[in-house]
Amino acid sequence: MMNNSRPYEYQNIDEIRYQQVLLLDNQDELKIYLYGYEQSKLNNVIYNFLGIIFLGIPFLIFNAWPQLKTIKFKKCPLETASVLLVLDHYGKYTLETVKTDKLKVPNIGPYNLRYFLYQHTKYVWDIEDKVFSTLDNLIPPNTVDDYLNNTSGLFDVDYIDLYKLFGPNKISVKIKSYWKLFFDEVFNPFYIFQVFSVVLWCVDDYMIYAGCVVVLTLFSSITSLIQTRKQSEAVHDLVESSVCHQVKVVRQNLLFEINELNINPVELVPGDLIILPPNNFVMPCDAVLLTGECIVNESVLTGESVPVTKTALHSSNDVYSIGGLHRRQTLFSGTTLIQTRYYENDDVLARVVRTGFDTTKGALVKSILFPSPVGLKFYRDSLKFVFVLFTIAAFGMAYCLYVYNERHAQLRYIITRALDIITIVVPPALPAAMAMGTVYSQARLKKAGIFCISPPIIPVCGKIKLACFDKTGTLTHDSLDMKSLIPCDRSQFTDPVTDICYVDLKSKLVQAMACCHDLTRIDGVLQGDPLDLIMFEFTKWEFEEPGNDENARFDKLAPTTVIPGKMCSKQVLQSEDDDLYQIGIIRKFPFSSTLQCMSVVSRNLQEPCMTAFVKGAPEKIKSMCNRESLPNNFDTLLSEYTVQGFRVIAIAYKNLPRKFTWKESQKAKREVIECNLNFLGFLVMQNLLKEQTVPALRTLQMANIRTVMITGDNILTAIAVARDCDMVKRHEQISVMSVIDEDNEQAIPRLHVENDGLLYGDEKCHLAIDGKTWEILKQHYSDLIPSVLVRATIFARFQPDQKAQLIGQFQKIDYVVSMVGDGANDCGALKAAHVGVSLSQAEASVAAPFTSMVNDISCLIDLILEGRCALVTSFAIFKYMALYSLIQFITIIILYHGLQSCCRRNDLSARWCQRKT
Ligand SMILES: Nc1ncnc2c1ncn2[C@@H]1O[C@H](COP(=O)(O)OP(=O)(O)OP(=O)(O)O)[C@@H](O)[C@H]1O
């Protein structure tokens, strides 16, 4: 039932296994350390004794520093541990209890399960390897055929074990009650110190001041409690906004009777077979589609609201992979099924693969609940400063003790005065006061249409030094204008065409444009990728999905058909046979940013054979085409258009053999379709800049913030857009770094930069680099990466994972990086950046910490301004409080010093008087 991806791995760090390192991702970057402990009666007694005799203070300390709490336990091997001390990647400790359960694990059998829960993830003890690992590692992965060959529901008996193993299918974000928030605050060491200060002042008859501090503290605590509560409500609402209340599952009892049950989605387990309803259904889990087709809105996860088509799995021996190869066959938790489509009377079936916090949505919610700490040096330094103040206070106390001792003051008086010094020197409300700026900035951002799900990141916005932008949909409009069509006839480009009427209606090129897309009709409106939409509208063909009713049954052979529209009037179809001129789209391989293309298998009802049409990035299509079908001036013409900033898409086709039947089309692999193609021509489109792009970029540059473009588009188009939007000024030079094609494939590829001096100096020169060169740089010239990064402004043909890697590399050279993007291919980069901003119509998406409803990059300027406001407020409060405390401390020390001298003088004069008398 499980997938093959292993995001979690483990490593032993010693043979005795008292401890273990658990890798939480594939890049070795996130890891947790586990240390085994067991109960010890003696240590427990000592722990409680210490706690009681010191009036509970040790309990408060142990609560704040859980690693100290381990004195209650005894170290032991992990194999027998009942408690684990977990140290995370950022140096934070937690204590977790190891629980046990007896159950049956699928494909393994009866199992004595030892496990612990850490940040909503279950880690189980692997009896064979003697380490803790995730459930994914315990259960062998399934192949695609494993899923397809089993279309029956779970047995009731198996369900019980699976439920025990995986737990309820719930992503619950609890809204903390005011009392709980209050107690969390009360047990904060700074708050305790504040209470202590107030008590001391009251004892000292310092009532009015104590009263004022109480009122101010209450005011700031209540404001902060309300804000924290609102924040927790916002995350809760975001999670709950996409919750479904009932789901239909197929289960079997011991008599092999199959039942269809309506259950609460909380009861779902991986392995359950669910029947998807016709429309408007929010997915309660991650599930792989076994039959039918679904149109899904994934904006809650990706920020992109263009509907995505999900198709059923097709037979193969590949291991099922949820985030990689089979993403387009997987329905993700929290996304909305706008429509499901089915063949004949079949149900649309999906198999549950992940539930609860293990789902993609769960992982994103966890990243909100357990964010990586904001590494602002200012906050770390301010805490250090508080410790310095404590040291100063200690000297002050010592001096105070000395002065009052000299005066033979009462013990009670000496203690009060000495403790008073600490309350003077250390401002207890400092951390709370410093966070106030963030609270107000967040409220102002909301008014500006920018939603924030992680407020501690707001001050980081004020420190941004590098602003990265996606191109299409971010710097430029989403919508495109069709510029022209350049057909290719017998390996020669013909003249560009601006009206489809001048192209033969029966040509393969027109057929390709009519059917090579991923469009669908929702509520009577044709929807899908803007590029597909503009291309299809250009053909003036009509799009027919069988039946007006959107949930109508689909014809078995041709689920969707396209027919020449009446608008193509210049070419009237004449013969009777022409009535049959319509094309059925039999199979789609949806567009993938990683592959940079999409394809369809189609059937012209007038022809006996099927045809495959492919469209995508010209470089990609070129590599799939037969050489003889490519015009000699392919690259020259491509450059001619791309240097002007046009978006060029190449189209190609191949006739499939007669024996390629409907059944085979359903089984065919993408690689078999997308090869040996014949080139058909170029589609040239214009993608205009958004109005706010140029002014916003200029403002950023004036503020000395570097701007960079990371796009999936062609490098020349990217360069042209960078010039148009003033990211690169007219007088500045751009040099392209590229790989020199070598005949010898074994040799280390060499790099070429048009202007060699660039890497070592010339300030006015920018570097442009594409994804292919980036791969070579990483593999063979990693030492060059920092110098390339400080010079490069344009990163083109970058795949989604490369975008995320690039952000990571920028962070390694100490840039505070922001990334603004609009959709699915930016998700990784948005998560990786210090400040990720998703331009989305959705009020908030878990794709990035900030979601802007202002659909252009000007929102980044608002964010930077608010971030700076929050930072400046924190600085000002810090300076004010620190100065206030130090001035008060110094004046008091001067007073004590005066008092001491005065006493001495009094002593002397008393002695002098005594002598005189
Ligand atoms: N619907 C589509 N069908 C076929 N090919 C497409 C489609 N959309 C984009 N492409 C091609 O794939 C390439 C990569 O697309 P991708 O969506 O990753 O980036 P992009 O839209 O070009 O740019 P950006 O990363 O700035 O959003 C595009 O440059 C284009 O050549």
C-alpha cells in the first residue's frame, strides 16, 4: 500500500545503539538525534525531592529545558528505551514516550510494534535493523501493477490493524484555549521573573510602580494572547477550510461480501478503496487514482488555481512514487475535485496511500506548526545581552550587600535591596515588547491583501538582500497573446501565419493545435492552462465532451472530441465524408514542468490509425524529433523570436502503427509516445509584463536589493524579458554561460562564458545560465558556484527542483533570499526561501508563508517595508529598555556609593565628637 519514496532515512552512530541519527530528508540536511532512557525509581525520587524542597522552581526549569529532565531517568539502549530524548536540527530538545502495540503489519505479519510520535509523525522500531524509522521504511513499496491488480476493498479484519498502525486520518490543529495560552505564557521564564519583580516591589512598599507594571504587563500579555489565539484560529481555519464530512469506501467481510459504506473520513486508512463522487469533493487523504479521470483544483497546496487533470494509473512495473513519476495520478489531501469522469457505469476508484499528517497537506501544515527558527542575529544577540545584564546585576547585588552590611542593616532589608537590583537591571518584559512590532505589521499586511501564516518571518522580510522572481505569471501576465504560427512543410519553415484560415484545416499542424492540450469544460466554460486555451481558441475548433451534463458517461473510445468550428469558413468542408472529420482524444500525458512538454494520443475518425501529438519547449521537442524532419534553420529562427521575448512552443507528431489499439494506447508509456517525432512548426506567443513589474524592480534596485529571475522558459526569452523589465539595464552586458558539447561522452564537459572577465570583475555585466549548465556546474565545478551566483541574474530552463536547489545555494553564501512565484513549479523554491510569497487568488495557501492577493510583485515592497517597520520597532524598544535599565542601575549605584561615603563621613564625625567630649 505504501509508496516507494523514502523521505526519511536513518543512520546509526554507534554500535551499542544508545543513540541514533534519523535523517528527515534526502539531502542529509534535516536530522534528529535520539537518545534512549528508561525509568529509574531512585532518580525519580531525587527529581521530585529536589523539586519540592526548592518550592517547585526546578520543575519550572526542567519544563523550559527538557534535556535537564533526563536526570529523572537512566540511560539505556534504544532497543529497551521507554523514553527518548530527541534533539532536533536546530538544537531544541524534547522528551518523547515510547509506546507499544501488538498488531498485524501488511506483508509482514504479526508485529510487536514499538513507536513514538514526534511532531505528528510516527516512528517505529525496526526489529531487524534495530533502529527507529518511519512507517514507509517498514512496509515494502507497491508497484503500479500491484495497485491495478487489486481493485477490491480492504477486509474488515485488516482494517483494524491498519487503523492501529496508522492512526486516525486527521490533521487537527487545535485552537489553544485562552487558559492554555495564559499558562504557557506564565511558565515562560521571563514572565516568572516579572511576577517575581512585582512581588518584590510590593514587599518593598513600592506599590504604585508595581501597580503600573502589572497593568502594562496585563495589557501587553492580553494583546499578545489575542494575537496568538487569532493566529492559531487562522491556521486552524486554513486546515479546516478543506475538510470533507463523508466518504464512500469499499470493504469486504470474512465471507467476501463487498459492502459500500459511507464513513467519516477520519476512519480512512492507507489501503482503503474509495469511490469518488461526481463533483465538488474535498479529498480527505492522498490517494492514487485507479479508474476514471478527475479535474482538481490544487490551489490550497500550490497556490495555482488553474484546474489540473488527474488520470488513472496505467499498467507498469514501476514502483509507485507519490511526488515524482505519479504525481498526475495522485489526488492530494485538501484539494477539491471539481469533477470526476468515468467510463461506462464504472465508479471512479482511488486507493488511499497516505493519511493524516503523513499526507502532502499534513507535511505542509507541520511546516507551519513547527517552523524552523528565524535565525535573526539581532534576536540571538539580544538574548546574549540579557545574560550580560544578569552578570552586571550580580556585581550590583554584591556591591549592595556590601553597602548595607557595612551599615548593619536588617537582613530582610538587605535581601530586598539586593534582589531589587536584578529587577532594575534586567527588563523582564523585553522579549514580549520586542515582538509587538510584528503584531502590528501583520495586521497592516492583512489590510494590504497579504496573508501571513508565520508571523515570526515578518522581521526577516526587512533583511532581504536578494529578491528572486519567477517569470511567467509573476513578472509577466499569465495570459498570452497569440503572435503567429510558423508551419514547417517538408523540413522547411513557411511564412508565419496570423490567421488559422490560411492553414490547411486537415493538416497535422491544425490537428495538433486542436487536440494537444489539457482543456476541460467546467460549468460550460472551457478552462485549463492559459497557453493551451489561447492555442485552441486560435484554431477556432469546437470542443465537445459527450453529453451536456458534465457528469455524463464518457464514450469508451474517444472521451473528448474536437471538431472544426463553423468559424473556419474560408475552408468549407465539402465532401460528405467531411462530416466525419473530428478527432477523439484518447489518451493524455499532461504537461510536466520537469519534462517541459505534453502529449496526446488521438484518433481522426476518417483515418484507421492513431496519431500522437506532442508540444513543448522547442529544445525538448527538437531532441525528440527525427533529424530529417527538422528545418536547418530551426535554431536560428527560434533565437530570432526568443531574443525578442516571445514565448515559443514547438509542435510535433507521429503516426502510430495500425496495431496500436485503444487498449495499447491506455498501457503505453510516455517515452514510447514522445520519441521519433516529425516536427510540425512553432507557435509564437507574446507574454506582456505586468504594469507594476518595472516600478517595483526599480524600487528594489534603488534599495540595493539584488533582483534575479528564475524561470522554466527559454534563456533568450528570459534575457529579453529581463531587459524589458529593467532587471538588466540597457547599458549592461549579459553573458551566457553554456556547456560545450563534447564528442566524447566520458569527458568532463567544459563550460563556456562569452565574456571571461565576467566571473572576476566587471560589475556592469550579468551572467545568464540554464538548467543544463547548472547541473554540470553542480557535478563538476562546484567550487565555481559562489562566483557564478554573485554574478548571475537570469536562470532559465530551470526545473522545479533546480529552482529550490538554487535558493538553497544562495542561502549558503549568506543571502537573505525572497522568492515570489505563482504556481506549482515554484512550490519547492517558495518553501526553501527565507521569505516565500505566493501570488494566489486563494485567501491563503500552505504553499508559502505569505500569500498575496495583489497579483504582482509590488507586494514584495509592502512586505519589505513592514518587515523593516517590525525590525525598527524591535530595535527601538530594545534600545529604550536597555538604556532605561542601565541608567537606573548606574544612578542607584551612584546613590549607594554616596550613601556609603556619607556613612563613612558620619562615622568619622561621630568619632571626632566622641574624642572632643
Ligand atoms: N501547456 C504547455 N504545454 C506544452 N508546453 C508547455 C506548456 N506550458 C509551458 N510549456 C513549455 O514548458 C516550458 C517550461 O514551463 P514551466 O511552466 O516550467 O515554466 P514557464 O511557464 O516557462 O516559466 P516560469 O518558470 O517563469 O513560470 C515552457 O517554457 C514552455 O516552453
